[in-house]
Amino acid sequence: MGVSINKAAYTKEVPEDRLELIDALASMGEGTIMFVGDVDSGKTTTVTFVANELVKMGYRVAVVDSDVGQKSILPPATVSIGFLESPVEHLSQVSPSAHYFIGITTPSEYMGETVVGVKRLVEIGRRNADFVLIDTTGFIRGRGFELKRLKVEAVLPDLVVFIERAGEMGELKRAVSGLTGVVSLNASSSVRKHTHDERREIRRAKWRSYFEGSRLVEVDVSDVPVTGTLMFRGRPLTVEEKELLERLQDWVVFEGWKLGDEYVVVKADSGRVRYCRGSGVRAVDLESLSNLIVGFIDGSGLCLGLGILKWPRFSEGVFEVLTPLDAETLSLASELRLGRLRVTEDGEELSLLRRCDL
Ligand SMILES: Nc1ncnc2c1ncn2[C@@H]1O[C@H](COP(=O)(O)OP(=O)(O)OP(=O)(O)O)[C@@H](O)[C@H]1O
Ligand SMILES: [Mg+2]
């Protein structure tokens, strides 16, 4: 059996506690509801069901998809909001109205971005819908616990719906119950677990679908500043400084900047590798920039869409980026923000970078 791009849909009858939840929401008449649970507990299936039922009752419904690794509303590596026009079979059929750029599919080093993104999009949802439903990652342990708590503290939802198998959400429930209403649903016994490989295949299909029909565009980085990195800050290095670094480190230096006492240098190793820890020189490998996910950011900090950085032509101040965005949308971009995931347009994830790598 092939892997479906949409893994969440009720296949059998609806559990009783979901119907009770619908009744409770209908009596609220409006609200922001966050759905939290372990991996493969049925969060997305439940959000889809609740969204559909509320739409059928005539409510305006927004869905904020914050499951950066397994997004239903494309593209991956962002947080997105969409409004339901009518009931949908899968949330992937909801067309996105706005995105916030995260730049990677695992939020643990990007908790700030994830929380800000969810908060910004929920505000849009509250202005334009009766109900805002927030789907989340299954990342609930370790830093994931803090991420969920921070999201609740930032967004202050009216209700958090915990989907649990055996009381595993008890601690988080206690941690947030002073801030929000809480309710627990049983994770359905028919929920199907997905392996790591299946999840990667699902992501591959999503990347491929998003970048289908993309074209290469040239981004003038003096016009559209590059952000989300230590590069491009301070003053550019002089020719002498570049030559000195090349001799000292055995590098080819493509570009560099000096800010305060620190140098940031884009380089390739020319044979022997000598590291410069503690020298005040931060080195970015040119190779780590190829196939890097980038976000086109508008003047309000929201993300217009993604691109794949194919070739940074530092000497000309031009980045070649593959993107499905049209010229009109691109003209709204006021920043090109660097992510930390390298992926090809065929959906092959090449590597994840650390936040501090760029
Ligand atoms: N009540 C149910 N009856 C039958 N199948 C279900 C039910 N709930 C979920 N499933 C199936 O179980 C799988 C996991 O569900 P779902 O994708 O909703 O979980 P999730 O918590 O959103 O997962 P993730 O952590 O990946 O976001 C899906 O294949 C879905 O179709
Ligand atoms: Mg899900």
C-alpha cells in the first residue's frame, strides 16, 4: 500500500466523547480551542471532525496548523492558518490564508518562533472566525512539554482538548489548568501508528507537492535583506581581511562580515581543515547553504511562502532561489529568512542544521 499524503480521517464511527465535545462547543458559541496529545493520538482527525461539525452548524471556523513536521496545510516548516468554506475530508483541502516561517520541521530549537507564529495566526483567526482550532505536534515530552505550556500561556485558549491513552497528559493538564479550560478525550483504539520512515515519506510527498512547478528567481539581497542568520550583519570584510583569513585557515572565503569583535565568514575548505575555535571567527560552510529552505517574509512579519536556496552568488549580491511563488507575491517580500533544513524539490531531506550553524 502506498503512503497517503493525508493520514488523518475517521474511518469508522465517531467516538461518543467527540460528540459531547461538539455539544459543549456549540453552547460556547465561539472560542479558541487547542488540541494536544502524543504522536499518533488522533489530534488531526479530531480537529478535522470538530471543524466540519462546526461549519455544518453555520459557524465560521479557522484552523491553525502548528504541526511543523507533519503539516496538513502546506508548506511544511511553517505554521499556517486557513478558513473552512465547507466541510473537508482532510485538512489539506483547507486553503491557507497566512503563514509564519519556522524554517525547520522540528520545533525544539525554534520554540520562540513557533509560539509567536501560533499567537499571530490565532489573532487573525479570532478577528475573522467564531472558532479557532489549533492542531499541534505530538512533541509533548522534555522541551515539548515547555513548548505546549508556552503556547497555552501566549495564546490563552478558552479550552485545551487533551487526547490521551493512559493519563499521560496529566502533568501538562495540571500545569495549564489555571489558565484555560481543559477536557480529556480518549485516544481511539483504532488510531494507526506511523513509523519514522512512513513519516519521512509523507513529508517527502508534501515537499514535492509544494515545490511542484517552481521556477528559479534571482533575489537581490541589497533589496530584500537576508535575515535569520548572523551573516549580513556589520560591515563587509575588506579584500585584505579575506586574504588573511584564507591564508591563516586554508579556506576559500566567499564573503564575510565584521560586527564588533566577531567575524562571520562564508567559506569552503581547500584541503587541510583547521578550526578556529575561540578565535572570534564564525565559519559558515558554503555547502550548508545549498538547498536550504528560505522564507519570503512580508512587511508584517508573516511568511508569503517558501523557496529553496539553490545558489548564493555572494560576489554579485544575488541569491538564486527555487520557488512556486509568482512575481506579484514575491514583490511583497521585504526579507529573505534562512531556515535550518536542507531539502531538494523532490522532497529529499538532506540535512538539518543547528540554529548556531548560520
Ligand atoms: N477514531 C479513529 N478511527 C479510526 N482511525 C483513526 C481514528 N483516529 C485516528 N485514526 C487514524 O489514526 C492515524 C493517526 O491519527 P492522526 O493523524 O489524527 O493523529 P495525530 O495525533 O494528528 O498524529 P501526529 O502526531 O502525526 O500529528 C491516522 O491514520 C488516522 O486516520
Ligand atoms: Mg496530526
